[in-house]
Amino acid sequence: MPVSDIHILGVPLARLNRRDALDEMARLYERDDPALVAYANAHTLNLATADPAYKELLLNADLVLNDGSGVSLAAWIQSSRFPENLNGSDLNPLIVELAAQRGWPVFFLGGRAGVADRAAGILKDRNPALKVAGTASGYFEDPQHIAKQVREAGTGLLMVAMGNPVQEVFLRDHLASTGARLGIGVGAFFDFTAGVVPRAPAWMNKAGIEWIYRLAQEPRRMWRRYVVGNPVFLWRAMKERLRR
């Protein structure tokens, strides 16, 4: 299936709806080479603008999905639109469901001690056919040892929850050695699933203002990302439009 893109701050984001995104991941899983999937929101693209190596990583990723109202607004500024907001916290459960249906063994890597294990248990309860290959905290000293652990578990799908850009850098550097067919950076997905961090009410998610809830929950950690980062991102998107 040919995938068209919308370029936001120089990074191509796939123009897909939810169903097509899942179909594309299934196609990538069956390829000979392992595939790296990333979500890109306003924060991701701000980081990529400041870090050429991270931008290069996203340019070389096999699939980059639009995450959040910020990139939807940036696309609108450029007279384009995404079919859907592929918010990772909504799409990731569907990816796990797809893995259960296809028999993909899933390894959950990330979060503080016990969080990945708890999230995996909850997802297993929701999807009894799910094959949990293993779990591990995101706080480790030897990435090669973790990659070996993932490989020995017979992992097919590797979900990495370490935040941008750490999770994508880990996948760039170690996905091949894990033996996994598909690697996805999933951000706070384990924390949300395990109930460690509460998600915004559904109406806020639908309205595209989940970031306000997250800012209220963790103001010290999130203020720079949202209060400073969001306006800077939209300013950059407008400059990009004017340059074109």
C-alpha cells in the first residue's frame, strides 16, 4: 500500500487513518528487515529541529505517525490534513489487540520498576490471546544486555516506553540485535495503562486538549514542553509555510 506523507518541520508523517496504520504495521512486520515505528507530536518535532541526529533518525524511520492536535494544526496551516489524530495512547491498545490476533509475541520495555509488568498484565486480561514475551524496566545500565534479553524471549513486537528521544534512539541502535520484527516507541503508554499517570477525560482527548490535563497533573515537568514548546512549534510551522 503506497503511503503518502505530510511534511511537518521537514519530517514526513504518514497520512493514514487508524485502520490503514494498523494494516501498514502488519505489512512491516512481515518484511525481511525489522521496522522502526515512531509517533511525532509537537514536542517530538521541536526536539528534531534542535537535534539533527534525531531528525535524521525520524527521516529514516519506516513509519512516522501523527500524534496530537499540534501536528494536526500544523498540517492545517500548510493547507493539508490528516485523516485522523493517531494519538498513541488510543492507537497502542489497538496495536496490542492486533498482536494478539496475529500471534505476535510482545515485549514491554520501559517505565519504572514494575510498571511494564503491570501494564502487560492488564493488556493480557483485555486480550487473552496476547503472547507476552517479557517485560523490563526502562532504567538499565547495559542496553546490549537488555537487547539480548529481548532476543532470547523470542520477541516479535517490541514496545519501548522511555520518552522522546531515548526510546527511538534505543530502537535505532538496538532493534536489529533484539530480533524483533517491529519496534515502536510508545511514550507514557505503560504509565497510562498501569494507572501510574491518569489520562485526561475522554472529552478532552476528543477536543485535542489532553495536553492541558497533563500540564495540570505534572506542571514542573511539563510546563516547558507545553507552555513554551507549543507556541514555538506553531511559529515554526508558520515559518515553514511562508518559506514554501
